[in-house]
Amino acid sequence: MTWFIEELALFAPAIVFNIYFAVASIPLGFVAAVFLALGKDSANPLISRLSRGFIYAFRGSPLFIQFFMIYSLTLSFNISLWKPLGLSWFVLHPLFIGPLVLTLNTAAYTAEIFYGALRAVPRGEVEAARAYGMSRRQQFRQVVWPNLIRLAWPAYTNEVVFLFHATAIVYFALPVIGLQKDVMITAKELFERDYNAFLHFSVAALYFLAVSLVIFFLFGLVYKRLMRHMPAAPRMRFMPKWIR
Amino acid sequence: MSDNLAFWLSYLTNGKHLTWYASFQFTIFAALAGGMLAVIFGLAGATLKNSRFLPLRLIGSTYSSIVRGVPDVLFFLFFPLAFEQAVEWFIASQVCTPETLAAQSATWPPCKEANWFLGTPEYLILASVSLGLVYGAFATNVIHGAMRSVPQGQLEAARAYGMSATQVLWRVHIRQMWVYALPGLSNVWMLIVKATSLLSLLQIADIVLWADRLGAPNYLSAVGLVHDDWRWRYYLVLFVFYILVTFASEKAFGALMNRAGRGILSEARS
């Protein structure tokens, strides 16, 4: 039994990096997604086109390529820009680039979810708000947003779990600095040491599974709170959709 | 101007670039083979999930929920490594003698004779199988849901015509299922296409690996510095390539859905 605890302990510092990547990118991605979804719905053709293009590009290409592309792009500005500014230690650090790319990626996926929810907001309610003489801002704040977030929450939960799973490839694309290793790199290095694929990869999978369950639990609590006005709050299923 | 053009033409057709273009075949093969296997595993998983026999049902649902509960990269890396080890373990139980076992100093393989060397084709097949296994779990759910969306009346009508259970399944149920499954399968296909970018993690010299090699600062003693760090340009090309593939797939699936939905009145098409 002790060997199993020891194995778990080996992964404990590593999972912190995965959690860091997820926690650092989710709030920013959420805010960006709201603006992107509104942008996609905007009447202004320029804003609408730009948001559509961004969402399509980042949903239509692999995250792995996005990592390489943005990292090499920032790297190419190193001599002309970051070095003179004395910023290269910060801008080129995986702990900065990782959340940056993940934010762009999750913003696109989340924006698509929010856009779908935005289209599903009952028209009657918006019209009623207009009839009450609410300003555009009030309409959004009082009517559209509460509807939108309730409609989108189950799918958004799913997206957050996927984003957490996506943190597994961060260090396959970015340089590993010293002991800063995430779960996948730890599993791979342990495997290369004693060739015990079944043990190390299963433990890594267990960690991912455990954190996913925690995410489902926490987001389920939020969903319950969002739905507290309903007579019987619809229960959040453990596995809602799973397709990103 | 013509000098410039000639340079670019010869630069883009040099040996390394031709190898890069050729390496697209790995990506395309992995996507197509992975996609086909995913549908096969999906059909198998959905059949298991629909089974009347409880253990089979449990196997079906455990397969679909466990594989989807962990990151795809993890399973993508794990399966080929585990398969290789399993084969080596089997070979070792056949060919290793106590002397060779004692002579082996490394942890794995048990003896030198049991080492199974994997080249690019083998890894490519293993990668396709693991793509199929991972996304087959997604397809299982899609197909399972689609099987249940086929209107009961259609099946009852088929039975009323005196079709046997097998005939109902193959001639009516599975044929009508595609209309409901295609939107979900199109999503799974997009996921598979995006996952093919991970092939380089299995030592396959695919488009990503070559983009990295070609973009790295290139110095030739005869010419001097050909170009400095151009990696972002190559990755940009791949970025655009994948977006175009997504676009083409969307169009293809749209046409496929129209074709599969011929003669079927259904809200699934709208």
C-alpha cells in the first residue's frame, strides 16, 4: 500500500501545474467569451466578422498547433522586442504562454456555447423588457444575461472539464523548466525510468478523473444556486455531453 | 523579381520540403483510419450498451465513460506503449532463457531477444488504433443516442411486415440511425482531425515535426544564413491547413447529412 501512496505523492506537485493552467485561463477566457459571443451577435458587420473568424479559427485548429504557433511567434519577437524591454524571462515563460494560449482557445469554445445560449434566450422576455422601457444595458443585465448563463451553464461545465484535460499537452509543446512538470511529463519520465506504463499512466488518469469530478461538483453547486428559483432544481448529470 | 520567384520555387521544392509534403500522408492516414475505427468501435460499444445481458452492458458503459473521463493525450500515449510492452512480454515468455534473462541489465525488455522494434508504419497503425479507441468512446455515445432516436413506429411497421429481429436491425434501425448520428459523428470527426496533430508525440515524423525542423534557424556553410527562426511561419501554414480541413469536413458532412436524410421526415435535419 505504501508504494501506492508514494506514487500518488510523486504526482501531487505535478497536478498543481495543471490546476494552475486551468485556474489562470478560465476566468479570463470566460470574460473574453462573453464579449466574443456578443460580438458574433453584433449588428456591426466588422465586429461580427472578426468575432466569427476568431471563434472559427480557434475551434477549427488543434490546440497543439496553437501552442507551437503562438510560442514561436512570441519567440520571434524576442530579440526585437522582449529583450530590449527586459521582459523575455516573463513573456517566454511557459507559465505565461500556457495560460495565454489556453485562454484564447477556451474563449473561442466558450463563446460558441454562449452564442448558442444567446440565441436561445426567449424573445418574449427581451421584448417585455423593451416594452418596460429598459435601456440596452439594463436589458442585458436584467434579462439576457441571467437567461444566458443558466442556459449555458451545463455546457460550460463540460467545456471547463475539457479545458482541464487540455492542460495535459501544455508541456509537450512548451519547454519544461527544471522541476516545473505537469502530470503528463511526470508520468512520461517515470515511465522512461522503470517502464511501468500501467501504473504511472493509471495514476495520472486517476488524478485527472479526480479533478474532473471536483469540477463537476463545484459547478453543480453553482448551477443549483443559479436555479434556486425553480421549484425542483434540475440535477446536473455527471456526464452531460462530453463533446467539445 | 524573377530571381526572387526562382529562389522561392527552389526553396519550397528542396528535399526537406518534399519530405514535409510527403509526411501529410501520415496525418491523412491516421485521420481516416482512426475515423473508421472510431465508427466501428462506436457501433460495437453501442451494441454492448444496448445488450440485454448486464455484464456486456456494463463493459459498454465503462468503456465509454472511462476513456472519455481522462485526457485524450493520456490514452493516446498510453495505448501504444502498453500494447508494445504486452507484445514484448508475450515474446519474452516464449524466447527468453534464464541465461539471457540474467544477461539483461535494463529494466525492460526482460531479455534482448524480446525487444520489438517499432518503426513509423507500426507506430502509425498503433496511433490510428488508439485514436479509434479514444474517439470510439465518443462515437459510442453518439450512436447509442441515435439508435434510441429512431421513431418506434418505424420499427413497429417493419415488424408488422414480418421482418425478423435481424432484418429490422439491419434494414431499418441502423439505416435510419445515421440521420440522427451524423451531426454527432461530424463532431467526433473534427476531434479526430485535431488529434492527428499529436502524432509527433509517438516519434512519427509527421507534419508538425517537419514544420519544427524546417523552421529552425537554417545555416549552410556554403551559403551562410539561409533564414533565421521561421518556425512561426510553418506553424501558421499548419494552422491554416487544419482550419481548411475543418471547413472542408463541415461542407462534406453537410452534403452527407442531406443525402442520408433523403425521404426521411425529421427534425434532425433542420
